[in-house]
Amino acid sequence: MKSRIMYIEAKTGGLTGPARIGHVTSSKSGATLYYGGKAFCSLKGDGFKSNYYDVETGEHYWISGPRRDGKDALYATHIKPAIDDDARDEYWSKIRGHAPPESKGRR
């Protein structure tokens, strides 16, 4: 399966929650996403501030493509998402369009 870098935010605790950026794979139809050993099914527009739910636990999530400006969360938050190591370089170079903050100016 082909993967895509996406933003994954848990919504069970409220409007904002812990978030990650990582490689997500999808079913042929795109209705089911897979990340971190979990399967997420689309809420098909029926979610409140979420668009997918964890098939096993029922917890709700906001999953979307990351934005070039880094404002990936559905609601503004000061909490930075964790970025998976295997997605870090691609996220910063292809999505954000520059080097990661911690490596700016290094050679």
C-alpha cells in the first residue's frame, strides 16, 4: 500500500488533543485509514469536530493532510505535533518547503 504523510489528532478529550504527523495508508476506497497499528473509519460527516474513529476503541480523531504553513490542527493550539522519524525529512522538505528548525544553518 502506498502511504501519505498526514496529521492525526485525538479528539476524545475535547477540541484539541495529542497529535502526530506520520505515514498513513488507506483502503482502496479511502474510507479506512491505517496508522500505528490502528484502523480508522470515516465518520462520513457525522463526527463532531472529528472525521474518523478508531475501529477498535471508538475514539474520535481528526485526520487530514498537513498544511504548508504548519497550521494542521482543526483548532489553533500551542501544542506542536510529534513527527515520526520516518516522516520528518519528507514533511519538512516536501510539505513545509524548508529544512527542519533544528537543522537550519547546519551542514
